[in-house]
Amino acid sequence: MSNLLLTPIEYLKGVGPSRGELLRKELGIHQYGDLINLYPNRYIDRTRYYKINELHNTTTEVQIIGKVIHIKTVEFGKNKKRLVAHFVDDTGQMELVWFQGQKWIKESLKLNEMMVIFGKCTVFNGQFSMAHPEIELLAEHQQSLRSAMQPVYPSTEKLGNRGITNRVMNKMMQQLFVETQALFSETLPDYLIQDLKLISKREALFNIHFPKSNNALAKAQFRLKFEELFYIQIQLILKNLIQKHKIKGHPFAKVGHLFTEFYQNHLPFELTTAQKRVIKEIRIDMGSNAQMNRLLQGDVGSGKTIVAFMSILLALDNGFQACLMAPTEILANQHFLGLSELANKLNLNIKLLTGSTKTADRKIIHEELENGSLHILIGTHALLEDKVQFQNLGLAIIDEQHRFGVEQRSKLWKKNVIPPHILVMTATPIPRTLAMSLYGDLDISVIDELPPGRKPIQTVHRFDSNRLKVWKFLRDEIAKGRQIYIVYPLIQESEKMDYKDLMDGYESISRDFPLPQYAISIIHGKMKPADKEAEMKRFAEGKTNIMVATTVIEVGVNVPNASVMIIESAERFGLSQLHQLRGRVGRGAEQSYCILMTGHKLSTESKIRMETMVNTNDGFEIAEVDLKLRGPGDLMGTQQSGVLNLQIADIVKDKEILGFARNYAQRILAADTPLEKPENAIIKNIYLELTKKKNIWNYIS
């Protein structure tokens, strides 16, 4: 049967070459199997037929039985036409209207024949009208493989304009079931189906496309969602197991002098329980024979840097070098400054390599790397250049992982015969559900507590009309010796507008906080790097009271004396950005504040974002809300969203099914890793099919 599903889509009766080409381009449907897996977005109740005199102006879709008695073309506006048909039943009349595809409609509309129309009604010039209705002859309507719950399939404007309406999609689906006789092979083993009381694959596919009832639909959805998530987890967990089994790592057998010396004499603060737990997990990983692949998650300010540094010391103690790669120069610089302070106490050689590093300095770095006298290298993508050769790289730390592509990471691997241990750090907390899917092949460590003595940042939301009060609060804080950030949004499309906003803001702040009593720094994207650096330095040294900036300061700024973060037009920022910006204050012992300034007109989503920020400082909680608002694709940026190109499951809404699927996958693979038991033959076959398609490896590190 599976061979039939490989038939090219144009061979399906009613499709043909030109429709086939459209389906390929618009929906990625190449074969019968792709069409069967095109699941409906939603369902409409088609059990009720309305009479024209029962209509009222609502947004719900209705179906009516009647006939078209007259058709005409009406001109309106400049060179515009619409097609209007008079439709009647035994209780009254209404209009049907088309603005597109008029020629095709005019040729195919049959006058005075009983038909069923379906669509949304509106009142126009005192008369009911339906635009672009679905139309079907009553005789055909009564014969078709119809269910009470009418499926609505994903579509595009182009498909609609070329006559491939939802009704046409429905007909194709019916034809597909006729041609294949619904003989779909089972894709889950019997014991799983019995254990979970699942319906068969055949039943699930039939009821997802032609559900007889809500209950039948719910069973079909559960079965198909579970299966999709289960196979993603099988692939991820197997990948991790194979990696551990196949890819040998350097065993860092000893905890040596550097680690002990630092821990006993140079720790800047007492480690939290969470930090100790995570260091232990890393130590165990790097002490084994397998290559470590671990994701280190922690909220803004949770102390990931110290954990990273202590992991580096483990590598150095065992005679290896370490590197840390960050996505931007600002971030690489920040890591370099932070880690140099710690490394200098132990007389370690640490250097920075970015696009701006001078040729003479590069030469020294290359030499010292190769002869092993350079212990730690911090940098950007520049670390990936072929010229950069380590004597023996033992640990590679990658910061902000989802900004790096997979190929770039594999280049780091190839710097050594035996690949280095990999520690990935992310400052944007990822909700557990998403982490299980995106990073299912990495072991995850979470630092879930903040260092002691940090006071939670107080966040408030203020409207522009409260500005005078906010400014008074700023003067009071400056009088106490504190410093302030004022951040303006940066929206790429309209640099002119951003620049204007920033400059207008800067001018009015300069008027309200005049020299010589107050000094203001300014930073924006159009400045030269050296000027930015100088302004940053003035602020860090306390020579200016206020830093006015665009979001360049989202990462990489650490001024413990800054206690207030004002975010202008806060409604224009995403949640994770707001959380990152807020994390720039609260780094000293003083109480810090974040003030979200907005106009009065806010969308529902903006209101939720403001409320979330005011109610919680927990990055994981914020990430959960963000995931609900924006969906998984946006959250991870383009590189990672591909893995979430799911056909039916939804990472957010179906997180319970995901947890469920992961548990089953783990249990099955723990008992039978090579999937050799006869009862797991189905799983093995499908796993091999999926790996041929490479549908997931491309997206997962």
C-alpha cells in the first residue's frame, strides 16, 4: 500500500499537471502521501441548512439551498468589476458576489439548477450578500462522502484565485480515499496501541478528514499528534544515544590544581545550590569516555559565566585548551572582560579574536594556539576560520546557541581529531516543552536560582501621561548616586523613524536634565564602534547619569550602579527582549526598577506582555507566555523553527502529549536501543524512513 502513496499527485483523478504544479509550489504536495497528511486547520458544522428569510448579519458561515436566476457584471471604482448573481429560494432572494476569478465563475455557473451555497453573509445596500461562496450542485452535494464536521484545509491566495477552493480540496481528498481504498499501513506497534487505547492509523486518517462526530475527531487528533511527537522524540533520543556510544570524548579524569585553587581562594561569591549541581553534572559528563553535549540554561544574572569558567578550568587541569564563541562582538567583548578578571588571578593566558582584531595580534594568537601557550580563546565566528588551529581543544563553549547555524558548530568540532566537549549556553530561557523538542539530543542543565543578595527588580507599567512623575522619580534616584538607562525601540524597517524617536527623546531628556547638573550618554546603531565604546566607558565610570540608547544594550552591558531601566514604547518590544533589557539593572546591591512606558492604546497582546512583565521576574515563566503568544517558530528564530514544522501537533497546546510521547520513547529505547525486538520492527522501519528524509537532522545541532 505504501507504494501507492508515492504516486505523483498529478495522477490523482481531478488534479492533472497544472493543478499538480500549483499544489507542489503552494503547499509542498508532491505525492499522494503528502496530500493524505495535509490535515484540516478547523472544521465547520454543515448539518444545518438556512432559509434566506432566516439570515442575520453574523460572521458565522451558513449554507443555503436555492438557485441562481440571473447573472451580471457591475463596474465600480476605477477600472474595477464585480460579478453579481441573483440567488433565490422559496423564502426570498439575495446576491452572490465575486471580485476575482470572474471569467471562470461565469462560464461554470449553471442557471436555474438547484444548488447548495456556503459562506459568510453580510448586508449590503439593505440586501443580504455572500462574497465568493462555495457552490455545489444539490445532486452532487447529496452523494458526496460528506461528514457533519466539514474540514477546512490550509490554502493560499493563489490557490483560491486559480479555482482550487476548499471544496475542490475536499473532493481531492475523497478521491484519494477512493483510489487507495483507505488501506493505510499501521505505523505504531500493537502494544503501544493497546496500552494507550489508540484508534488504528486507518481510522485516524479517515476521521481527521471526514469526522462523523466530535468524539471521533478528538480520537483521531490524539492518535496522530502522539505519533508525530513520538517519532520526533525517537529520533532525538537515539541521536543522543548514538553520539554517546560512537563519539568518544576526552575523559577529563582529574580535578586539578587550577580548579581547586580557584574554588578555595578566588570565588567572587558563594556558589548557589543550583550552580553546584550544574558543575557536578558537567564534571561527570567530561569525566566519562563520551563526548559531552550539554545545554546550560539560566535566567539573566543567574551566574552562568562562573559555571562556564569552572568548566574551562577542568579542561586546563587535564592539559587541554578551551574556547568560548559568542554571536556578536559586543557579547564576545563582555565575556572576555568578565573571564579575564577571573583568569588573571590564576595567571592564565586568555585572548580575544573577533573581526576587528588587528593582523599583528592575530599572528600572535595563531602561534600561541598552536604551541599550546594560549589557554583560553574567546571570540565570534572568527574562531571558525581555517587558520585558527588549536594544539588540543578540549572544551568548546557556545553562547546564545540558537543564533548559530549547525554547519558553523560542526567546524568547531573538526578542529580536533577527537571532538571537544560541547557546552551550549543560552541566556533566553526556553520553556521545557520547547527544549524537549529543540534540544532533545542535548542533556539539559538548568540554573534555577539567582545568587544570594540580589533583590528582585520592581517592574511597573506607566502611561505617557505619567511622565512628569516618572521624571521626578529619576531625579530622586540620581540624587542617591544611581544611574539610569532609557531605551528606545529599534525596528529595522524604519531606521529613520527610530533615529528620529531616539533623537527627539534625547533632546527632551536634555531639556529636563540639563547640564551641568546632569550628564547624558547616547548610543545608537549609526555611531562608529570607537564612539560607542567611549560613551559606554563614560557611563560605566559614572561620568554620566543617564544612558539614552537603542536596543544595542540588550546584551553585553554590566554597570552595577545603574538601578533604573526605562523602556520607551515598551509595547513595540517582544517579551524576551523586555526581559533581557530589564536584566541590565539589578546587578548591584541596591533596589532596582524597570519602568515600561507606553501610550494608552494597547492591543490585547501588548496588555498581556505588560502584565506578565509586572507580575514576574522568572524568565522561564515569561518564555512560556511568549511561546503562547508568538508560537514556537518565531521564538527560536529561523534556524530552529524548521524542526517545529509539525503537521498536526502544536508544541504549546499539546505539551502533555509531548511529555507523554517522550516518556514512551525513552522507555522503549532504554529496553531496546537498537530496536531489534520483533515488536519494535515497525518503529525501526519508520525511523529509518525518517532518517532518509533528513527532515529533522538539518535543524537539530
